Amino acid sequence: MTSERTKTRRSAADQKKLHPHLILETHDAIEILRIDRQEALGALNDEIIDALYDYASGLANRQQAVRVVIVTGTGRSFVAGADIKGYHQASQSDFDNFQRRSRRAFDALARTAQITCCAVNGYALGGGLELALCCDFIFVSDTAKLGLPEIKLGLLPGGGGTQRLPRLIGPMRTKDLVLTGRMMAAQEAVACGLALQTFAPADLMPGVLDIAQTLAAQAPLALMHGKQVIDDGLETSLTAGLTLEQRALAGLFATDDGKEGIAAFVAKRDPRFQGR
């Protein structure tokens, strides 16, 4: 059920087009980036990939204004992969260039300081699933279908499917998806850890907005450093990761927000975080 606070946010949203197929909605410190290319099931082409990169890279300059980003689709598909028609008779250099640009865009989204949520409203296949894997949280409509069907074209995933996915669900389940090309239902995605939660289709965006609001209400610096420490720790040893964790904690203790959080707890009041 849609909460009253979500209704308020939705009515107050500021909407603009970043690209003919990319719509941005602003809800205070939360932004919704909506891929709107229903006639092609959200398939990614060069122009959409470049617009995604421009948006994601620009978030670095808006850390105070934007704390959470929700990426979603329109209609019955999130993103059904790359625009395969563009592959047909493409030269090797054009194909390689598209892959490089896609990686640049996906990496930019994965590296944002903001917390990112993917609301998978329908098909998330190939590059669509890989785009979702760049986000911190994946939520799915209970009618969603996810998969990496590139092997059926005689190809393999090229946007992180063979690398980000095993870090999330393990190598054996990843090989199952990559080497069979099968689609996974929403319930299975949650069961194996690929997605965090399912929603009825009508409840997906209201539910994810509520979660985003909870995230955005946290201390901004703690939110940012918490994400960074977890992500960086996965790429290093446990000993080095524990050092990263303690350094982050020590730094946060010295901030105004750290002092405010402790003072508010002692005074039994809500904290007023300022991001400093």
C-alpha cells in the first residue's frame, strides 16, 4: 500500500527529460532515473548509454543535493538488453566501441557516492541485468524476468555479467545463467540473493520510494562512507578491510554529524544531520 509520505513525494516530484528515452524525477534528495523506450523494451543504444554516463558521472558534483538514486524502466520491461539490431552488420571497431562506452557508463553508476536502487519493473536481460548489478540494491516486480541470454547469440555478457554477478550470487549460479541463457523469475532472484525484495507491480515504485526515503534520512557522510567501505573491502583482504572500516569510523566520529547523532541519542530526540 502506498504510504502518505510517498504520495506527498510523488505529487511534489519535479520531472525533466535528460534524453528522449531518459526521464529524471526529483523527490527532494531522491532522484528517479527512468528508462522510457517501451517500443524496444528499454533496449540500450549508443545515445542512451552516453546519456546514462553523463548523468552518473555528474552525480559526483551533487553529493549534497542527491543522496539516493532509483533506476527503473517503463511498461513491461526494465531493459531487455542492448539494441541487438545495432549489432547486425556492425564493424568490429563499432562493436568494440559500444562495449567500451557501455563499460564506462556502468562503471560510473557503480562508483557513485550516492546509494543506488534498481526497481526492476519487467524484463532485465543482458545489459539490463548488468545495469541493475551496478546498483547497491535490486528490487523486483513479482512479474519480472532476469537473465543473461547472450550465449544464445554465440556471445557472452560484456557489461559485468560474468564478474559482478558471481560476486553477488556465487560462481556456480552465475555459470547456470550465463551458460544456459535461461531467464530467472523474481522469486528465484530473491531466493539466491540477486534481488532483495519482490513487490506486486503496482507497489514496486511506492515501496522502493519508501525504502529510498529511509536511506536518505540517514547521516549523509555515514551513508556515503558505509557504501564505500563495503565495496572497497570486497576487493581486498579481511585485514585490510578491517583497517578501512576503523579509519572510516574514526573519521565519522570527528564529524559534526557524528557528534550530533550521539548527542541526540543521549537527549532522546531525533538527530538533525547536516552532512558535515
